Amino acid sequence: MSGSSLGKLFTVSNFGESHGKAIGCVIDGCPAGMSLTESDIQQELDRRKPGTSRHVTQRQEPDTVKILSGIYEGKTTGTPIALLIENQDQRSKDYNNITQSFRPGHADFTYWHKFGIRDPRGGGRSSARLTAPTVAAGAVAKKWLKEQYGIQIRGYMSQLGPIHIPFKQWEDVPTNPFFAPNAEIVPELERYMDALRKEGDSIGARIEVVAENVPIGLGEPIYDRLDADIAYVMMGLNAVKGVSIGAGFESIAQKGSEHGDEITPEGFLSNHAGGILGGISSGQDITVSLAIKPTSSIRIERRSINTDNEPVMVQTLGRHDPCVGIRATPIAEALLALVLIDHILIQRAYQT
Amino acid sequence: MSGSSLGKLFTVSNFGESHGKAIGCVIDGCPAGMSLTESDIQQELDRRKPGTSRHVTQRQEPDTVKILSGIYEGKTTGTPIALLIENQDQRSKDYNNITQSFRPGHADFTYWHKFGIRDPRGGGRSSARLTAPTVAAGAVAKKWLKEQYGIQIRGYMSQLGPIHIPFKQWEDVPTNPFFAPNAEIVPELERYMDALRKEGDSIGARIEVVAENVPIGLGEPIYDRLDADIAYVMMGLNAVKGVSIGAGFESIAQKGSEHGDEITPEGFLSNHAGGILGGISSGQDITVSLAIKPTSSIRIERRSINTDNEPVMVQTLGRHDPCVGIRATPIAEALLALVLIDHILIQRAYQT
Amino acid sequence: MSGSSLGKLFTVSNFGESHGKAIGCVIDGCPAGMSLTESDIQQELDRRKPGTSRHVTQRQEPDTVKILSGIYEGKTTGTPIALLIENQDQRSKDYNNITQSFRPGHADFTYWHKFGIRDPRGGGRSSARLTAPTVAAGAVAKKWLKEQYGIQIRGYMSQLGPIHIPFKQWEDVPTNPFFAPNAEIVPELERYMDALRKEGDSIGARIEVVAENVPIGLGEPIYDRLDADIAYVMMGLNAVKGVSIGAGFESIAQKGSEHGDEITPEGFLSNHAGGILGGISSGQDITVSLAIKPTSSIRIERRSINTDNEPVMVQTLGRHDPCVGIRATPIAEALLALVLIDHILIQRAYQT
Amino acid sequence: MSGSSLGKLFTVSNFGESHGKAIGCVIDGCPAGMSLTESDIQQELDRRKPGTSRHVTQRQEPDTVKILSGIYEGKTTGTPIALLIENQDQRSKDYNNITQSFRPGHADFTYWHKFGIRDPRGGGRSSARLTAPTVAAGAVAKKWLKEQYGIQIRGYMSQLGPIHIPFKQWEDVPTNPFFAPNAEIVPELERYMDALRKEGDSIGARIEVVAENVPIGLGEPIYDRLDADIAYVMMGLNAVKGVSIGAGFESIAQKGSEHGDEITPEGFLSNHAGGILGGISSGQDITVSLAIKPTSSIRIERRSINTDNEPVMVQTLGRHDPCVGIRATPIAEALLALVLIDHILIQRAYQT
């Protein structure tokens, strides 16, 4: 059951559990010679960390990252970069009552059957907390992509439950805890979340990620395509149930004369392809959408069973994000960065 | 630029171009001792092959598969199974006029920039013809999954352009060229396609795939998740722009109290999860949806450029599927089979 | 039981059995734009093929290679190159008598226990015949290494059983069937082999392989080292029981003041390292030695058991190489080429 | 430049430098449900650790291992096990004088050229210190192999420079710092080492490793063979220049009638094969030999160059093992354990 690594040349190996001693990752294959400090990584972790608004989990985790290896005199040496985040705020007792029951919609059930043992503290390894090492590794990738290729990767929330969020401007994204690209709609989002929290319920969301200045030619024709790899990392993010690129599910009802992006000497006239043709990047912006399901851990009582297959009612107290989508934007950005750096390194192997 | 292989234990390595000598694949890691004949594979290839109705490409390809290795006295030996499909109907001349131009929506542009050379005959390696080896490998996987675990993998078309196709019964699927699970709607689909063909345009479609009797526990917690691997293979299928599992994009507007599937001693009460919780199979049916874009090769003239970056008008004659989604169902089934067999073999490694 | 592929970026997937329809391989990851014809590959296959002298197996196999894909207008397209060698001279009847017995020293025993089924015709997949696809893939690698980097890879026999073969000159190697770098010793080798053939016995050999003009910097510090990868491919060659690099087993009795190669501004003063320091190429010639065991298939009767664990006497008739080492030189060269091209491509990914 | 991971199902990802903050590894794919404590791992680390006799480096490193993840209530959970060893005794100043020069026989030269930057402190990542995480991971593998299959993996020194060490009994191995299986010869080894240390020179050694009770059937026919994987890990161990299995280089002068191990219903009559036939384990003991070169870091002055390609004399002070072979035995055992566990897990995937 290995399978905790991502990437072919730039690989990230993830480890840890929500309430174990530490979480972290090993980045292997980062090019030598790039300046890298812990604060380069910390700033991305801070965008994802819990406890930053009343709309996310109140667990207090500074998520302070330590670089254990791979840096000498402030520069990457080309050898593995181990990143460590020690867990601080461990309240295992909150979880004792649900150890023997399976929360509906949660990984409890599948972990139990798969491993025959599971660490119930905070969901163990199934916790969204394990996205922190991904964000940390993504920060390294993002920095390199920016410095070497001018690639910019940004994301935003485009829908919170029933509320569509019209894109206004990128500048609004960092001004609110939702990563909404439209400051005017934020009060509505806050009212919605406040009501939801009172109900003890949770809600889904939709996230968009965009990569600009991507070189042409990333991805292979069959199987190791760029779109396939993007779908892989995004669908693998906790709570994601759908991934689309470019026109996505809108393509179904489009005709070829509408969908196919016309080209002029000055460039493409539209971007239904989302920057990928035949599995290979076209140089247009790469645009990806994620459908994120509502958090499974809710206060509302639900029917379930325990490990003896007896019926039980399950109510999840503890501290949980009522909308896991709210903190998903920086993670999705990190995942896209990890896919791109890997494909760019592979492309370099074949350039003359 | 390796990257033409799929799978960790049960691997498939794909080769060939649309109008080269042959296409095929090598299956490595198939368990020994299974009866396997060419006709086991041929029957799946026949479901995908061109020329079977007026709604698909009229290229005449029998797609006859030959097993070159890995079988002794009618049984798999546990060594690589090489499958060969010789190309018959090669009409390279149809493509000469587009060699130097890029068809909008097509991989011409990206292949040219990536490799600096491309085989223009029938789209070369970017042709949907290269899904035939995938279907052939999937036939082997399907047979093993059925015999060893009783797993059944079936698919159908749920939408053709603007026309939603309500699910009636599985029995209807093989009775029409659309893989529509509803024979009554077929005349409407045919009328739609006939009109489209006259226009010289193309259209998108939506395909559903379902796997039944899947063991609990397939997939790893982080990165090598079952949902991630499914998204990977499906998004990597030609023309796919979106993949969803279970409730998919509907999850965005769902509340946790609605989305999370309740459990009773008799089983789950719903399947919004699509059979996967925390990236791991739950034993419920795995349900996957694909959004397929309209074919890029259309008769309608479109603006584009040539390899000298000069404006040109491109009109694609030749023989093309006006809706690539029509033949996508058996391919999607094959891809799901390939993901499942790989994860089942990995699971077996850890069972006691 | 996948595991028939070699390489990370330039991968080779091998298939086939000694007396099946065909043997071959798929090369994935070959750079685009290189001229490549079947005769480029055939000339290397001809160096390895059987029946070229009375000292090797008399099986008549032209080993004619066909390129099925990956070439357009005489050039590699960057997509998979499938190579096919059809088997011609299949004399399965020679093997019928040994189907149920295990030849001492042979893979019969382990295949039987591993797979529960085995193709007994000519050793099935355990036959040295399966090195032909490796040689074919190596020919492609060699051509690229020569054209792009001026790398030359050559090998020779340095010992035939008890007879040491002093290196005289490279020019002698192609003049005799032993790949001996010393024409004067050839009559002695022939006399030895003639006597051995009369006895019905077989003998071991030692092969040396040298790569010149190798770039500095190939290989990773830990695990994916260049020396490790060389040892991997060489020990994986049929009948190899030992691999050494540079001073090899002589290093045991050397002092550091003798072994460590001193360096001057003009270069290294010796090459005990065999061109690799800390797992990474140093730019010196890479020198590798292989110890090859005697062929297991001999006419002399030997004690063994059958599949019912009953004692039997086994005598192998058929057509066999009395010294598998004689044809090993071109295979070892091919393997070294495959390792080098893979590491060079990886190195290019990181160069600036 | 990824490449710091080992294994397909049971993978080990290594990180760290000799004088960085910490070294360690992530084990991914360890089966769930095995009892595992830090002391299980510590006892193997203690066999390898420095400073245990006057014949090895005097660096004081307790090499205390911490388990950061993957264990819950004393048992493995099937998720990644991160192991951390903090560096204590960092004397970077000893190395300052050699930062700009290349020690003959050392990886300084190749790291410099490969990465353009190197951590000179204690050899950075090229230090034999980085074998500690391998030993730690190997301890986990060894425990599982012992408990699940009764496999025992043991090693010993068979030669120290010119002194052959006749095997007497396993019981003697832990009684002396050389891992010599013959207590009587230890005084001679000590005198030899004392003299060598006075000279400021170093010496090579030969190590044998044996695995007993190995299941039949491990390894694949072509490329992923068991012998190939053993050669890979062993040649990848610092300072190893040769690897052989069974009769090894003795096979060259053996005839087939001598080398091929005869079989009776009671078992094999000899073990020239070293437990591997056709790349697959035969159930006999697996026997492996390693040729280890003398340490490159010696007090005797040697000719070299600096990073400006100017001639310099290099003398290495600091604290070094005069014979790296002395501490190699537990590392070689660990490496063999890691290869075996990986192949056993793969075998399990195919067993019925």
C-alpha cells in the first residue's frame, strides 16, 4: 500500500496523521541552486491554516514548517528537502466517542475495512490536515515556476453552496477568508455560513484554478497527459467529487463549431480547451474547476453503524470546517504547481 | 517523454499511430492461469470499432487482434501479453491538405510544438483509434475481474448534446449504436445526428460508467487514491473535459446532511459518494460520469494558422466521428476495469 | 508480476517467448527527430544472433526486426517505437521430453513454482533469446548516444573458462566469434570449445564493457546511483552471477592510497573507480565486468526431479550455446547504453 | 534528480546530510497490524553506529531514532512510517579546509560537477552516515519477514584487506566489532587495523550476506529479477565496487556439469546458484558477496585539484572509518531485507 508519493521527477512523499507527532513530506528532485527559506514556504501554509476566521475549524495550529535537509547556505542542493510540521493542538478526547462508529460520508468506514486498524484521532490520515505538506511542497514548486518560467498559479472560489460568485477581480481574493474574487458578495457568504453553522450542517463549494504563462508542450499523448495528471491530483484532494478543464461539462451540449478554439496569428480567440489540446499544454491559460462536497463531520445526527454492524446515531462534535471548500483554494494551487513542475522537468529532458 | 504506460502491477504499454503499420499494447502483470483467447478480446473491440453505423466514422477497420505472447495452451502464463492490431484502411491522402495547418480544437498544434515533427496521417498518435489497444487490454482485465470477483462494469450514454437520455434499462444499451439505455429515445438521437451530419458539425456527449461488486478497500489514503486514479484515466481519454464521481458537481450545492450517505446494518441508504470514501472503495457501486467534447474535425470552415503562423481557413474532410462520445462507452468501461484490476492486485499484496 | 520494463524516461518493455509467435519490445521516451531505420537496429541484432559459428547454438533465426510505430518519414516522432521479431525456427518437439522435469541450474524449477504453468518450448520466457529485444532497443540508444554525445560503448570477452584473454586491441574484437580482443588466442579458444562440445559440457566466461565520453554527473546520490543501475541491468542478464565496476573485487585488498584515483589538472591518473564516484559518473571511462555462468542445458546426464518430486536423470539435447558468454558481449553493450541514455535524459532535465 | 526512493510496494524515501539538522526516511507500504516500537529499530541502528570501537570513526552519534507517524497504539497502521534521526556531533570546521578541493576517490568531484553546489560538511549527502535510515527501514522489513515468513537475514565479514576470514560459526559474529564469524582471527584483524591507522591509510573488505527460508518464486523473468534488484541495492551501497551471487566470479571457470546444482526429492545438492535461478528465488539460501573499496578519506597526502582546476595536495583529517567495510554488514542485511519484503508483497498480489 505504498502510494503516498506524487510525481515522476519532482516527487513529494507525504507522511503523518492529524494528531500524531508530526506531519510532513520529502521533496525529491528539486533543482539545485534555488534560494529557499522556511518563510517562502510558511506564507503559503498560512493561507491554508486553520483558525483564521470563524468560518473554518477553530483548531489552533501554527503549522510552522521546518526544513530538515536539502538546503546549504540558503540554496537548494538538488538533494531531498524534508519538511516537518509538528502537531500542536491535539485534542484526541473529542474523538473517543466515535472510535467505534462510522461517520456517514467519512473515510472511517473504508479505512477500517482496508487496514483493520485506524487512528481515530482527528480522522488520522484521512484528515484534511494532511494537505498541509502538499501546500508546503507546492510552495517550493510555485517559487521555482515563477522564477524560471514566470508561471503564475492562482485560484478562487466561484460558488459556495447555492451562491454563485461572479468573478470581479483577482485583487479581491486575498481580502476575504473565502478566496472570493468579489468583495461585494462576501457579506452574503458570511451570512450564509453563520446560518449554516447554527444548523450544525455543512456545504459544498466550487473552486477555480488558473495557471498563466505555461510553456507549450507539457504532457504526453497517451496516458501521461497533462489533463490526466491534473485530474488525478485534483480528484485526489479530500472532498473533491468532480474535476473539469476548460469548458468542462458545458462541452457536452456544445457543437464543434462552437467548442474548438479558433486560432489567429495573434493567438487563440477563446479557451474552451482550458489550455490543453490532445493532453498537451497549448500555451493558453490552464483553467481547472473542482467540485467539493460538504464536510462529512456535522453536528446533525445521522444514521450509521458501528464496527459490530449495529445501528447507531452519529453526531460529530469536535472542531470542523463547515465548508472544506473554503480552505481548498491554496491546496488546489499547490497541486497544479506540482503537476506543472514535474512536466516541465520532463520536457527539459527532451529539449535541444 | 515516456508516459505511454498505465498501471503499477497490471501495466499496459500502448504503441502505434492511426495510419502506421500497426497499433497495439503490451500487458504486463496479468495473473497466470486464466483462459484467454483472441475472441475474448475481439468482442470488446467490436463494440468500439468504426463503421458500425452511419453515425460514426466510415473508416473500415476490422480491428482484428492477434495475441503475440503470454499465452500457452490457451492460458495466461503470467508473462507479458502483447496484442497487435494491424491497420488496414489507410487513406493518408485525405490528410495531406492539413499537414501544415492546425485544426482548431485538435492536437495538431500541441504535437507540432512539442515534438517538432508529427505524423499527420489520421492525426497520428492523437487519433481516437489509439483507444483500441486500451479496449483490448481492458477486455483482459474485465474477464479476470468477472471471473475472480464477479465484478461487472457497464456504461451508457446519458446525454447527447442537448438531449438528456433517461435511464430505462441496461438491456437497451446493446440494442442501439449510441449505447443509450433507453430504446425509445433512439429515433430522436438518430434524427439529431442526421441533421448534424448535414450541417458538417459535431457534438458532445455524457457517458456514465458503473462498476458493481467492487471489493471494499481499494485505493490509498493520499495521492494513490482510487478516485484519483479513475479521474486520471478518464480525463486522459481523448476529448474528455470533465470527470465526476457519485454526486459530482451536484455536491457543490448539497448540504452535509444530504450528501453523506447514511449507513444501516443492511447497507448504505444512498450513493452520493459514488462508491468511494476518503479515496477508498466502500463496496457500493462505483459511478463515474464523463463530459466529452465535440469532435474537432468538422466540415465547417474555421479560422486557424499554419506552421508559418499565417492565417488559414481549415475545413476537415476525411472520415470522422461527428460525436466521439458515441464510441466512448466501451473505452470508459475498459479504463475503469484497468484501474480496478491494478488496485485489486495491490490490495491482495496486503491481505492476510 | 509486471516488471518487464526498464528505465525511467527511456523505457523498454519486453515481451515474448522463445518459441511463441514473436518477441519484441516497445521503446517509450526516445527523443524525436533522430533518423532511424530497421538496418540501424539489424546490424546490432546480427552481432548477437544464433548460428553464426559452430561455437554457438545452431538454431537458425534471422532475427529480422520490423519497426511498427514511432517513425515518420525516417525519423523518430517522440512516440513509442514498437519493434517486432517474428520467431522462425521453432522446434518445439525437442523440448517435449523435458516438460515435466527440471534441468539443474535452469529456470524451469522456479518458473514452475512461481507461475504454476510454464511454456517449456525452448525455455519459454527464460530463454536467452529474449535478449534480442534488449539488443534492438540498445541499438536505438547507442545511435542516439553516439550522435548526441559521441559516446562509444564497446565490449569484449576477457576470459573463457580457464583461459585468460589478454587485451591486445579493439580491432580484433569483430574478427572472431568470441568477441576476443586478441586474434592470436582465437585458435586456443576454438580448440577449447571443440573439446567441450564433444564432452557435452558447457563453460563460463567473463565479459568487459567500456563506455567512453560519458558526461560527468549521471546518477543520483542515494539509491538511483549510476553504479546501482548498471549492476541492476547486468545482473539481470541471463546467466550473470557477478558484476563489478572499476577495480571491482580487487578493491578488497587495496589500500586507500592505492585505490583512490589521483587527479591532476590534466585528468585522473588511474581508473580504479571505473568512472563512477559516489554513484555518479566522473567523466572517466566506465568499466564494467560480468561473470557469466556456464549454460545449464548440457548433454551430460544430471540428477534432478520432476513435477511430482520424483528423482529423474536429465540430459538436455536440443540446440544450445555451450558458452552463453560468447554471445553476451553485444547484449552487455546494449544494457549499458540503455542505462546511460536514461540517466542522460534525466540529467538534461536539470541542466541550465 | 528524484531517485532517493527504493522499492515498488514497500518504498523507502531517504533524506538528509551528514551534518544537517537530521537524517531519516519515510517507509511507505508497510503492512498494517505489526507491533513496532522505536527499540525494534534502535537495536539495528546500534549495530551500525559509529564510535563503538577504535577501528571505526570516533564521531559520537547516538543515532536515536524517533517514529513520527504510521503507528497507532503500538501497531503499524498501513500508512507511511516517518523515521527521524537528529544529528548531534556536527564538527563542520574539520571540513572547511577541503571545501574547495576534491578528495581522490571521493564523491566531492562528481557532486560538484553535477549540482554546481555541494554541502561539504562531512561529505554532505555522500557520507556513509546516510546508510543509517536504510538500516532503520531495514529493521522494520526484517521484523516483518521474520514474523510472517521466518526469514532470517545475516551477514559477516569474510575478508579484511589481505586477510581471509574462514567461516567458523554465526555465534562469533556479534562478539567482535568486525562482524567476523571467527573469534580466533580477531586479534590478527585488530593488529592489522592498528598498523593501518598508524600509517593513516585505509583498506577494503569483503562482506557476505545470507537469507534463509526465502519463499520460492520471488522475482520476475526479465528486468525486475530478484538477482538484479539485489545487485542494484548492494552496488548502490557506499564504497561497493562488486556484487556477486552464489558462485559469483568463480562461475567463469566452472563447467556446466559442476555449476548446475543437482536436485533430489530431498532438495538441492549444492548452491552455486546462490538461491536464484532465472532471476527467481528457488527456496535455497540466498547468498550474496560484496567487494568494498578502501575509504577515500585518508591522512596520507595525495595529488588532486581544486574547483579552479589547480593542482593541490589533499590530506583528510577529520574522523573517518579506516575500513568502511567494518560497519557494512548490518547495512547489507538491511538492503537484502528491503529487496525481499518488496518482492514478497508483489508475490502475494498474485497468489491464490
